[in-house]
Amino acid sequence: MGSTQVLWISAQPTLPAAWPHHPAVWNIEIQPAGEAIEALAVADYAAIVLDLPLPGWTAATLLEAVQRAAPGVPVLARDPEASVCEAVQLAHLGVYQFLPAGESAFGLIEQAMEDGRRGDLARMAAQVNRDDWERILVGASREMRQLQHIIRLVAGRRATVLITGETGTGKELGARALHLAGNRRSGPMVAVNCSALPESLLESELFGHVRGAFTGAFQNRMGRFEQAQGGTLFLDEIGELPMDLQTKLLRVLQEREVQRLGSSEIIKLDIRLVAATNCDLARRIEEGRFREDLFYRLNVVPIEMPPLRRRREDVPQLAAHFVDRICRAEGIPVKVLMRETLERLCDYSWPGNVRQLENVVEMAVALSGERRTLAPADFPLPAPVPERPTTARAPVVAVPDSGLDYAQTLAVIERSILEQALRKTGGNKKAAADMLRLKRTTLSAKVRSLAPVA
């Protein structure tokens, strides 16, 4: 059975006085906005209620933060001061229902919870009848659940997707999951690494050519765009695409058609394009190495593959998955990871991400011989590289002639840093603490100790 907990986000510590005690079989947990966003990172709720207005938050901003932290959970709102226009705007942004005062509100909350449960059951039933693409994306961390949610939303669309992430995070696996989750899964998935082919061959590889188009073109050749008809074309390392080919790719995306080299025939395309890169395209645009208009054409739906250090709770599942797959491929009994081994793997930062973990597991399986267990010594991980001290300049605070409140100024700066880290990590305290080089308990204590700034 799913959660029966309702998160009530309010500036008040109790329900409105006019509301009677409800007889429902679910519980209401009341929290202020900042703590509520953090709670969503570690707990599951059946429904969320926004008791508006809330100091320091606009309704739209709070709704966006809640939806990002708890995708798929129905969000209701209560605001006695909201105009009809404001209510309609929030409805368009995804609010399930506005709550009236009195007992009828509890019926609406229960209806939202029931609709959420029915949606979960429908998704489970649908999953039985389709390719289980979620098995490709191993992990149950919050980052992976959010990734799966985005893939579900866009899988049935034709919109172009740009997958970003560090080397080894599994960008091609993300593209394959997207392909299998959508209505094009019965079509081909064609992958091209834009950095693996010389520029002289890449154009012909992508667009194809006809006989006699250039020296050595002895016969007609279908390009990768044509090969992907009815399916998905995956362009990996798109940041390495030469500038002249960027111009031609832009035209293909705009017109949804392609011409083979040396031919005037126009071929209409029916494909989903997925591009991936591990480089900073914004910086490449500033350096004049990537077209800004092409970036906007590619970045219709952005997806980030999270680095392994941000989802270390997935390391045991990933390691077991690789052990199982490697042992079965080698035709040997599946080995077992000792608890101490898993602790060692979870403590490592994995700069090479999932690919590095897979390679390390394969080495451990090979070197463990006939032993059925994998011990910590089978994983001789390199010592972590100490981080260089930052050379960035510290922010300068001007001291007015009239002076300033030193403690309050420090509190404002500290609050800003904490809020930025929590916002960047979607309210995940563990990830925010890692980002600020703090212990999670230290970060939590600082968040509680900082009173709201007047």
C-alpha cells in the first residue's frame, strides 16, 4: 500500500482554526516551506497542500520547487486571498485543485490521493505490457527516479532531447531508455559518435551520398538519418561536430528533411533526434566553436545524467548488477560482494562514474579466481586526489560609514549559500552538504539555526 501521509506546507504550525478535525485514515504533517522541500528529498507523500501565501516564496516558485522535488505527487493549494486569475494560472502550472474551507476540502484531498494511487497502478500495468526500459537505468536514488519521470513524460513526443553529463555517466544508456520507453521502440536506434569519425567522412556518414558524388563514391549509400527512419538517431559528442556540419544539421532539424551528397532529391524524415555531450556547450558558444541557434534547436528537452558521486546510494545495486552480468557472460557462478566491500565502494568518489565502477568490478571478478566472495582487497581503488584550493575571489561586502550589523550580515551571506546549494540539489540535504564540503548533520543544524531574515 502506498503512503497515506499528506504534507501541508504552511507558515502556521497548525491547521486553520475554522477547519474541523477530519475523520480520514491518513495523517497530515505540517511544515514550513524550507523544511518541507528538504523533507520531500527523503520521504514519500500521497499528496501535498500549499497553504498560501507563504513569506519569501511566490506561489509559482514554490509550486515549481515542490514539483521538482516530488514529481508525480498531486499538489493542492489553499489561498483565501487568491484572485480567479491567480488560481487559473496555478492550475495551468499543475495545481490539482484549490481547496475551499471546511470538511469538503478533506474530500478533495482524498480524491487527489486516490487519483495518484490509480495513476501508479496504471503505470505499473502499462509496464507489464511494454519493454522494461527502466532496467537499463539501474538505481533507485532520487536522481534516478527523477530521470525516469522525465523520460516517461517525453518518451511519446517527437521533441529533440539533449543529454548532458560527465564522461562515464551513461548518456547512451539514457538515450536507449528514452527510445525503448516511447512509441518508436519498434523502430531502429542508430548511434553516431561525432568525435570518432574524421570530418571528411562524417558528412557522408550522416547524410549519405549518391554514386559519383566524390572520389571513391562508387555506389549509393544511405546516411544515418535515413537509417533511423521511424526510430531514434543518437548523436553522441555533439560538441565535437565541425562548424560547417553544424549549419547543415540545423537545416535538417528545421526542415525535417535531408539530401544525400550529390543528389537533389529531398527525403522527408520521421525520426526522434537525441544528442549528448560531456562538454560545456555554453562556453563553446562563447568561444565561437558552437552555433547558438543549433544549441537552442537541440536543447528542447534537456536531461542531465547525474554523476555517481551524487547518487552513491545506487553503488551497491550497480555493483551487484555488474557482478551478475559479468559472471553470467563468463559462464561462472555469480560471486557475492561482502558487506565491507560495499562499504568501501560507497565511500569512493568515482571520478570515472558508472563506467569506472563497471571496469573495477570486471577486474575484481577476474582477479578473485575461484573465490565466491569479493573482498575489499579485490578492489584496489586509487587514493582520492586532494582538491586544489579554490582561487576564486571571495565576495566583497562594502562597509558603509554608518557601520553594519556584523552577525546579521554573516547570517545573510550564510543563508544565501545554503539556499543556493539546496536549490541546485533540489532540496537534497546530503547532496547539498557534499557540494559545500559539510557533514549532513552540520548543514541541517545551520539551516535550523538561521532565523528568517527580516
